[in-house]
Amino acid sequence: MGDFEEDEPDFLGLEEARARRPREAFAPQKPEPKHHEGHRDRLRERFAGAGESALADYELLELVLFRTIPRRDVKPIAKALIARFGSLSEVLNAPRKRLTEVAGVKDAVALDIALVAAINKRAMREAVKSREVLSSWSAVLDYCKAAMAYEDREQFRILFLDKKNALIADEVQGFGTVDHTPVYPREVVKRALELSATAIILVHNHPSGDPTPSRPDIDMTRTIVETAKPLGISVHDHIIIGKSGHASLKGLRLI
């Protein structure tokens, strides 16, 4: 029995050592605060205090992503989106399928981004509707850019105006390929008569990004002007929208 007792491990000594350790060593450890949680609060405070001008484009995008991705650092995702598409406006107008090609962007995130873009377009359209169009030309251009600059096909749009140059209707008359949309002058004038419009503004986009009018653009516009004039319908302008800016055929003295 004596030999067995001498070979037995010193459990008592081990227990005494444990007893001497501070009680805090066995307490459950609190998780370290996540850096991105504090970052979110700081970003919100900056926006609340100083507005959008105090934030970079990727930071504004972060504020949108916070709501869809609540438990993850979204700064890398926001930066990756802008790097992939080139600018905040291109992110907002990118097809949802292409957005989901960026790591961390799921369908719900792409839908939220598309929703922000849709709200922006709707608000700008309402701003154009509520004013005399020719006196709020910058609002018209902003709306047309938001609605058409990032389309991957040509789109032909007409703004129909009443005798006070207030907007009666904004309609897309046709879609085309990447570099051509078929436009029928008689159909344009017919629709203006149906709406009792006395003036129209023609708008179409160049998916290439370059808004320089082509020869067919100029010829088509002049044909519509000639067709509409005898019926008392004025063509105020034909605006061509591109990612890099816009061109006005009236401003270029082409009509």
C-alpha cells in the first residue's frame, strides 16, 4: 500500500495550485468589441452632423449596406463595388445580376441598391413634373441622366409639354440596340397630338458613353421638326445623354 501511495499523482498539490489562481481566470471572457461596429456609429454621426458632403462616395454606400448586412464590415464591399463599376452612380445603376458578381453582394444587397436608384429617379422625375420645364433645365438634365445614361441599349424618350411648358407626360417611345433606335417621326407627332402637347423635347442615350450626335441623329431630328411644325408643335431640343455628359442639338445649332 505504501509504494502505491508514493506513486499516486499529487492531486492535492494540483488542487492547491488551482486554488491559488485568480478567480477571474475561470470567468467567461467578454468578446472584444468589433471595430466595424464603432465605425458604423461614427459614420452615422458624421452624416447626421454634416450631411453627405462630409462623406466619401464609398462611405455613403456603406450607409446603405449597413441595413442589409448588419453583422459584417462592409467597407471592403463598398470599395470593391466602386472599383468594379467606376463610380457611385454606376454602382446604383448597374444591373442587379452584375452587382452580385462582387464578393459579399447577395441578391438582397443588389435589390436594396436598385431600390435607392429607383427612389432617386422617381424624386427627380417629380421635381421636373412640378415645375415649368424650360425654367428648370438643370433638373431636366439630371433626371434624363439618371434615367438613361447607364442603359446598355439605346432608348428614345419624349417629354411632352403643354402651352405653359409644363410636363404633360414622359414616355419611352422605343428601345434599340447598342447604337440604334428606330424612330418614326409621324408616330412621335401623332402621340403629341393625342396628349394635346404643344411642344416636345426629344431625348435619347448613347450607351457608348459619347453623347456626340451622329448624322442619323441630326437627320431624324430635323425630320421630326419639319413634320411637327405645321401642326403647331415645337421641338424645343433633342438631348443626347452619355455617361460622360450630354449634347444639345439646339445648343450645337443643329436644329
